Amino acid sequence: MNILGDKKKSEVIYEHSSLAILVAIPYENNTLVRAFFKQYKNKKNPPSDKVIGYKMIIDEEFDSLKIDFSNPCDFIISELKLFPLK
């Protein structure tokens, strides 16, 4: 019998097109983003719906990026683009 543990749902990384920053969207909000892109695919004027996310900042100690959970921000969904992590 195969026992499966709970899969930890984490943040999904997006690139903000106008601010040129990386944004971490919680998994719960990512379902809203995916539904938005599916509904308004190839539309010229999508609505300006917003989603809560976190900016990614540079960690000086480890010289890498980290998610700044201390400051949640609102981002317009149509300005987000999925960041490829491959």
C-alpha cells in the first residue's frame, strides 16, 4: 500500500511586467490568477482585478533572493507573467 503525505503548497513566482520585479503569489491566490488568465485569454482589455502577493528582495547575507513576507502588496493580475523556473 502506498502512503502519500500531504503536499505542501507553496508560493508561485510571477514576473511583474511594468515594475520589473519578481512576485511570490500564495498557492491559494494562484488559483484566482490561473482562472483569470483562462477567462480573459487573448482579450484586449481585461479588467484590473488585483491579487495579494509578496515582493522578492535580495538577501545580502546569502546573496540570493527571498520572499518579503512582512509587506504584502496588491498586484494587478493582468500585469503578471509566470516566471519559468527551469
